[in-house]
Amino acid sequence: MFNPRPKKLGHLVLKVRDIHESVRFYTEIVGLEVSDWIEDKMVFLRCGSDHHDLGLFQLPPEALEQARIAGEGDPGLEHFSYEVEDYSVVEKTVEMLKERSVEIVRGPGKHGPGENIFLVFKDPDGNFVEFYCEMVQVTDEEPYKASVWKDNLDAFDQWHFKEFAVEPPALYKDRAARNDDD
């Protein structure tokens, strides 16, 4: 039976109330460096050679209001990730997850910021787990200049859902429609 054997714990993505306040905290207090932004909705930070070890996702105003009223949409973990060897492991993982009736949330796809291939699925408690590979590496020999990506489909999936094993979430379908309008 196939066993994906992750190489390491990769990055975390957190949902935050105020992305700018959080960026100040993680850069000035923790000492991380900004790699890229997706407008003012998401930011990727690093402490090592991976393009990002931490992503921060700005909760939309309606989620913040919902959280205040019903305790939903709270800040906290969006997903955590494990690095796998290469895309063939991601492909084999898709088949294994289907065989074992594990819910696939999104992917496979290829993010813009970080250029990493991704596959997100749920653990038994509903936590989002990501397998990724081929992330941009930042080194002295290969420095990286932070940029701001448009909040469109290319930032989320450069492959435009062509490899997705499941129906893309509505939020990302909207981004695809906006790409068509660009």
C-alpha cells in the first residue's frame, strides 16, 4: 500500500483579524521576512529558505461579524502542510485518499506565490492538511524580491483547476470568473 512519507513539516496558514497588525508582529517581534502578498488579503513570510513558513489570511469583514455573533469564522489555523518529494507523490496521494474515502478539499494545483504544488485534504477532526512540493527556495545565491500578486486565479492556481481532483470551492470559481474578465 502506498505511503507518501512526508519530508518535513512545512508551513502554516493562519486566519487573522488584522493582516497589517499581524505582519508587524511577525516581522518586528518574531523576526520573519515578507516573501509576497496577495493584495491585502494574504501574506507569505519566511524564516528559512522556503518561500514561506507562515501564511496569514485576512478574514473578510463578514466573517469577523459572523465570529462576533456566532463564534464562527474565528482567527486561527486555516491549514498546516507537509512537504513531499515531488508531484508523483501528490498524484498517488489523490488516489489513496479517494480509495480511503478521505475528503479532498482542493487541488492538486500550483500556487502563484511560492510556486508550490498543493493538495489539501481533511483529517478525522476536520483540520485541513496540505501536501506540497517544488516550493521556491530563497538563498544567498538565489535571492528573492517580494511582490504583490493580484487576488485572482493565477495567485491561487496557475493551472486553473485543470488538475483538481474535486470541484473547486465557490470562492475560487469566482476568482476564475474574474480572471476571464481581466
